[in-house]
Amino acid sequence: MESTSLTTLAEEQLAKAREGAAGRSAVTVHGGRDFVMRQTLMALVGEQGLAAHESPGEATLQVISGRVRMNAGEETWEGGAGELLIIPPKRHDLQALEDSVILLTVGTGSNG
């Protein structure tokens, strides 16, 4: 059985994001090519984000710390620590309203 402290990992990734020129950092927590699910912990410095991109398919976003905003077409969602969003199946962007850490969970559709 494997265990990971998301709190510790979030602190580490946020420190890396603050040091990096892009203002973000990410690490895969679980999954990859041979799994049906992938979880990625992503840290974003306030005012940084991800430009508009297509939906990865079935996915959720959990806010670990901070506050983020997602725009998807005419819809806007803002969430803080402890909130979970089912990502809509359409083009969207994400912005950190303050230093934030999220856990992105994506269904990959096959296990190899």
C-alpha cells in the first residue's frame, strides 16, 4: 500500500512554482500509461494559470489550497480549499487567484 502526504507535496510544489519563471510546477501523484486514472498535483503562483485548452475527457479538479477560477464558455467557477469541480467537457482555462495547489484527476480511458 502506498501513501503520499498531499500537504507536504503541495508545499514542495508551491515552493518550486515560486522559484520558477513560469510560476507553476506539477508532479504526477498516481497513474500514467498503464493506468485508467492519472492524478497530477499542480501548484500555481497567484495570477498564473493555464491558457484555454480542450477538456482532457472525464476529469475533476480538487483545490488543495488557495483559490482558483475556471472559465468554460459562458460558465465561470471559483473554488477554494476543499472544493471539488467536475471539469466540463469543453474548452476551458484556469487561473490562480492567489498562490494555489490543485489535484487534477483524469480518466485515461484504458489500462494499456
